[in-house]
Amino acid sequence: MTNAAYQSSAHRKRNDVVFPVVNTLLLILLMFVTLYPVLNTVAYSFNDGTDALRGNIGLWPRVWSLSSYKSILSDHAVFQAAWISASKTVIITLLNLFWTSMLAYTLSRREYVLRKFITTVMILTMYVNAGLIPNYLLISKTLHLSKSYWVYIVPTMFSCFNMIVLRTYISGLPEALVESARIDGAGDIRIFWQIIFPLCKPVLATVALFVAVGSWNSWFDTHLYCGGQKELHSLQ
């Protein structure tokens, strides 16, 4: 082995050792930075409430106490709010996937004459929004959804952005699958549910995650439309 080849081999071996070590250290640091706020919150929850007002609690409680958990478990409003948050998250996610995926499939069909026009209109609504006040008037005065459970469901059971994502994914699927199904006599509904929908599981899982997280963390709709209805308050 020549000297140059030996040095090159030694350099590669050194890189093979250095990169995994540095990569592992960076990932450990990132994990710690990500978990620290969560662990700090857990430490505060197990600390005495009066003592916690002093602050400066790290990853371990200073004065152990279960008073915070006793207070939560004895409050019926917390369980009611948890039920509202969980139920609306599940319902919104399922309805959003249902309506969004069906429209995405329709607009992905090249034989559909109005697909470009409808897609353009959908995209325009993402850029040209009516604003907070018109939305409030529409939901509360026109649709009369304020102070009801449906105010969480109806305005959020469809998403233009998610529809564009699903439409793009469906358009990338082989057209031969649809053509073969049509030759066998399958209609659009059967093609969608038995062929397209199962193939969209990866993107559907991604969209479901977006919708579920957004619904679970949503608090403004509760504050705006259900402020006086404590039985409709969510955890947020």
C-alpha cells in the first residue's frame, strides 16, 4: 500500500469514528434541550405550590407535595374540559380526513373539467382571508354556532392546505391503477376507498397529525365563542 493510500484509509477511519461521536453528542444535547422544559414542569407539579412561587426549581422538586394533583383530581371541570378537548380532536381529525381526501381525489382527476378552477379558488382563500371580525359574524350571527359544541367542529372539518397536500400526493400515484380498476368496472367511489385511500396512508397519517395537534392546542375558539359556557371549555 502506498503512503497516499495509507493516509487516505487512515483519514476515512478517523472520520468514521469522529462523525458518529459528534453526531451522538449533538443529538444528546438536542434531546436535553427539548426535554428540559417538560421535566422542569413535572418538577414544579410535584413541588409545594407556595414554595414554587419562589422559582429556581430545576429538574427536582425542592419541597415534595401532591397538592397540585389532589386539586386537579378533585375538580370536575378539569375532566369535563379534558373530554371536550379529546372528543373534538378525534371528531375534527376524522371529518377533516374524510372531506379533505375526497375532494383531493376529485380534483386530482384530469377528466374533471372544473378541477383547475376549483383548485385556484381554494388557493385564493388561503391568501385572501376575510379576517377575524367577518369570521366571527359568520359563525356567531349567521350560522348561530357560538356557545355550542358544533362551533369546534363545523369551521374546522375541512382544510384547503391539507387538500392541496393530499391532491399533490394522489396526483403522483400511477394512473394505471385507476385505469385498470375502471376496466374491471369499478366506479370512482370504489376506486377511492379500495385503491387510492389505502395508498395514501403515509400522507393521511401526516395530515392527521397536523389536524390533531392543531385541534388539541386550539384555545382561541373557546375564548371567542364559548367564553361564558364553562361546560364547553377545553383544557387549553
